Amino acid sequence: MTDTKGKIVIADDEVDITRIVKRMLELEGYTVWAANDGQAALDLYRQHKPDLLILDVSMPVKDGVAVCGEVRETDNQILLLMLTGQKKRAGQGHRPRGRRRRLPHQALR
């Protein structure tokens, strides 16, 4: 087994995004595991204990905010990066439609 810069789990329901980011990180020397839903991300986290968890906010099965909350219940040292992509419609400002989502307080530590 070769030494790497670190271990990363990335989770996004957009397969192309996951594939591209995974490949870019691997080229930089990281070991990367990818998931396409929140539950699979949690499973990979528990199995591999990565240094960084990259989560899409909106995913099927379990969203990134829920995954973040579960991880933070037992691990306040892991680095978390939350991703989101919102499409802007013509004539709309930067305000997202729908209710606001907030990260669990312990996620911000």
C-alpha cells in the first residue's frame, strides 16, 4: 500500500461531479472513496475513518446536513466540506426558494 496525502470521502448524487472530483483528488495523491447518497457516505465514513468528508447538501436517502449531524455526534475532529449547487432562474435574485436549512450547531466547531 502506498502512502497518500490523506483519506477523503466524497458524496454527491450527481455521478459526474463525484467522478471528476474523485479523480482530481486522486491525481493530487489522496485516497478517495465516493458515494452517491448520504447513507452510503456514512457507511464509507465508518469503514475508512477519512480525514475529510465532502458532502452535497441535497442527496437522496439521507441529505448532507443529516450526515453531518450524525458524524458530529461521535467525531468533532473530522474536517467537513459542504457543497451545494443551486440553479438561478431568470429574473430571480440570489435568494434560494423554499425553507432555509441550517447546519447543526456542533457542525460549526
